[in-house]
Amino acid sequence: MVVAKAGEVQSELKYDRVSEIKAFDETKAGVKGLVDARISEVPRIFHVPPDTLGETNVPIATQFHIPVIDLQGVKDDPGTRKEIVKEVLNASNEWGFFQIINHGIPVSILEEMKVRARMFFEQDDELKKQYYTRDNTKKVVYNTNFDLLTSPAANWRDSVYCNMAPDPPKPEELPEPFRDMMVEYTDRMMNLGHLLFELISEALGLSPDHLLKIDCAKGLGQLCHYYPACPQPELTMGASKHADSSFLTVLLQDHIGGLQVLHENQWIDVPPVPGALVVNIGDLLQLISNDRLISVEHRVLANSVGPRVSVASFFVTYFLSDSTSYGPIKELLLEDNPPKYRETTVIEYMTHFHNRGLAGKSALLHFRI
Ligand SMILES: O=C(O)CCC(=O)C(=O)O
Ligand SMILES: [Fe+2]
């Protein structure tokens, strides 16, 4: 009797994870496919492993709020700009995250982008499957969990990635549901990105075009996420704890919530603010700023009321073979502030980040001197 029970526990622990992952991947229908099939229990491949429960149990603090910065007047009034630059510096240095309002992208465009992103995931499965791939050199990559094959637990989300700059796909290569919108949104995001990199350059005491001149805004990847409603949200995550590999990320989230930022070892909610965009410093900006700006870990809780939709705009050239080296900016270094990181290329950084997946310590540590 006792032996049989032990055997059962053993098989529960040692289930054939690899086969289950492979079978799930082969459906090409993602997490949405499971929800469409009306599963009532979250499959084991999605269960957060007990050894990371400590991380899940970090307290959730409500006394902190990530800064909201109003960009009204940033282009017209030097005094206002100076104040905004100060706020950007404080937020990027202490939080690594802030929200922006009056950023110049009309609310109607933000709303339409979310609707169109959702339409991609909710279109006919057969049409969607043609984009399913794990080949990151493709211009359009739809899949579930970019690190599905290596992560300790799969996340309750599907994603579609479009590499929009510097070398965009032809419009007809973009999925029909968001084809026109993705082009328009990318244009708008490029303009906003230029402004943000100017403000961050100024915040660092550099000339306004410094970060643009070293091509921080050269690459733009648009990543649309779909977090279906989950029948047992306490067992899994929408997105595991991670920091972004980009220079900068601008995130459009819907009204559902669930994004949390790790601040002073506590999880802080990033509440949806109508019309706002969330900005966060990525690893590469932390590296070139020699830790003046911080790339902070964040996660997304699974939800029971979704789908939740978000669109993350990553300023980074991803897997483009570009040999430009990035290290701590010379102007920021002093005798008592020597470089903390070795030089690297974006492709070397991205490859390291992708091979690690979303779990574990910051990918930056690998480049630390
Ligand atoms: O969906 C979200 O709110 C966050 C997405 C995210 O963190 C990412 O794409 O890196
Ligand atoms: Fe992220």
C-alpha cells in the first residue's frame, strides 16, 4: 500500500514533461487552444515549481506607486522639459519603470491597436498557424512561450512578434488583422521613442541626441501578448519574473491588470491608467548607463477574467547581425566610477538572454566585470 503511494508520487513528479511540452507546441494553438477546448484544470507543464514559490510569495505592497509622468509641454517649454527630465531621471534610477500620459499617441490609436492585437489571436486557427514558428530570424513570429522548451514552467500566454525596424516586413507579410495598424502604431512609437531617448540622454547629462546617435532607437520589435482567462490562476503565471533585454520598452496594457514590478523586494502593481503607456528601462540601457538607470524585474499574474492583451514595443535590434559594440558610455565614467560591464554586441546579448529564458538571475550578470 505504502509502496504504491510512493510510486504514485514519483510518477507525478517525474511525468514526461518533454513529451507534454512537445505535444502542446505541436498543436500550434497556444494556451488559447487549451482554453477553447474548455480544459478545467491547468496542465502540469504550466505549474509554477515549488522551489520558486518563495518568489511568488514575496509580499505585495500597496503603499508604493510607480511614477506617472505628464509629458504635456515637453516640446514647447524649456522649463517644463527640465522638470520632466528630472522626473525621468528619478523614475529610471529608482524604479526602472514609469507611466507616461500626454505622450502624443492618440487614445483612439492605442485602443485600436489593442483591438487588432486581440483579433490576431482570435482569428481562425488555421490562418494563425501559418505564423507559428520558433525561428527568431523571421519577421513575424507567433508562438506560445519563447522559452517553452527550456523554462521550468510554461506561462499562461501566447505572443506574436513583429520585427518592424530597421528593416520592416512588407505590409503583406504582416498578419491581416493588424496589418495597417501595426504600421501606423510603429510610426507613432518611433516618434515617441525618439523623444524618450532624448529625455533619457538629457537625464544622464549627455547631449540630447547621444542615445539616438549610438542607435538605441534603430531597432523596434513589436510584441503582442494574449493572456487567456485561466481556470486556476493561482497555479501558474502570465509571465514569469524577468527583466527586459531591450534598451527601452514601452508597454500598452489593457484594463485587466496583473503587471507587477519588483521594488525594494516587494511586488508593486502597475495599475492600468486609461490613455497611459508604461515605460521601462531594459538591460542594455542599464549596461551602457553603468547602472545609473536600472532594468527592473517584473512579472504578469495569470488572471481569471481575461483575455488580457498587451503590446510591448522593444527598442532593440534583436537578432540583426550588427557588430556595433556597447559598453558603459565613456562620458559617464570617472575614476571612482569605473566601467561595471564589458563591451558586448546586441546580438551577443540577445543570444545569451534567449538561451537563458525568463527564469533565474539577471542576464546582465554575465557581462559584469
Ligand atoms: O504584458 C505585460 O504587461 C508585460 C509584458 C512584458 O513584460 C514583456 O513583454 O517583456
Ligand atoms: Fe518584460
